[in-house]
Amino acid sequence: MPTDSPSISTQPTLSSLPTRTVCGLELDTCGGNGDDECCSGYTCFDNFPLTGTNVCVMDSSDLWFWGARSSIGYDGNTDVEQPTDIEERVYDASAGSQYTLIILSDRSPAVAGQIDNLDSGYRGHFAISRDDLQSGVNELQRIPTFVNLDGDTFNAPQMFKVYAGVESSDGSGDLHSIFIDIDGNIYASGYNNRGQLCLGDEGNREFPTQIKMPNNERAISAAVGIEFTLIVSDKNKLYGW
């Protein structure tokens, strides 16, 4: 069961932010002049679904990577010791244990990384069919299928934020992933031994499955722990599972 916190007065939501002044926040109108213009590197999104208002949204940008090359889906044994452009325009990215979640320039979700053993060390955190994965390095691929509150599958929605998880022990596959779409719907996939997928049970999920938010609130942010999840709603509430 989720536990909600008192209102967080210091944390603004997208729907309550001031207008006309700041990059990335709400505008009175798209295509205005002076204070109504988005700052450089932002584009006005007319009637942004999550807020129902006009919002300056950061443009897609280059994604740079360094470290264990398998975590971004690169073959080979040599670590990447200098920042390297992966040559994909992205809106968001999250680095987890040996894998990476990305929102591509068309706002579709994608994943790449290393799975030590697909049979014994995978619980669903890549959020795609096991048939499309292999033990070892998996190159970047789109996440095509989501599951709604009715249990029906549908094509991946446009995404707002992604959150990759951390393993409880190396190679165990005991981790989960969280996704928020541009309408504020939130989804989870992967390991669920303590109910951390927020779905009311302890069964693992292979595909991102929609979480039913209390009071029909919408998600604007999340945090992924080893065996728990925190979600911030558009009503300034913090929920934990």
C-alpha cells in the first residue's frame, strides 16, 4: 500500500509553476514575444498533456557516455575512458546497473546494456520481451509494448522521464525500472519481490505495467531504490512502495 507524505511546500509541480519568466516552465502563449519566448535550447510545447498548459520543454540533445561500454550496448572489453557521443538525440537518460534507459528524440523509450545470464539473472528490467534479449551485451533497441490498467497491451506512449534501477548484488537481475509518459501515467517493470513495482502484488513484470496512482493523481517524478520506489505526484505528494 502506498504511503503518502504531508504536502511538500518547497517542491513546485509543473501545474503550479509561475508563468512568463523561466526556461522550461509554463508560458501564457506559445509563439509570444519578450517574456513569453522560450530560452535558447527550449521549444514551446502547446498544451503539454501533463499540465494542460503551454510549457517550454528542453530540446533533445546529444548523449555522452563513458565507463563500462557494455552498459550502453557496446561490444568489446575496453572501458570508455573519455566522454563519447553515442550519436543519438535524446530527451532523457538514466544509468542503472549495467544498463541504460533512454528517451529518444521522438519521445519513444529505448534500452541497452548487459545481462550476465538471461536465464538466471533477468527479471524484466529491460522492459522488453525476453525473446528479444540475449545473455551478454544487448544493443540499443526501442521498448515497444506497455500494459495499461486494464491489463491490455498497447504501443509505447510518448515518454517524459525514465528511471533505471540498481541491483541488490552483481549479476542477480534483482532490479526494476520506472517510466513516466507525457500524460503523467507511470509504469514499472522488473523485479518485484517486495512490491516495489507499486502494482499491488509481488509478481515480476516483463513489460512496463501502469501503476494506479491514488486519487487519479499524475506522476511528475520518481526515484528507484533497490527494493522500493518513490513517486512525486502533481498534487505535491510523495508516495512510497
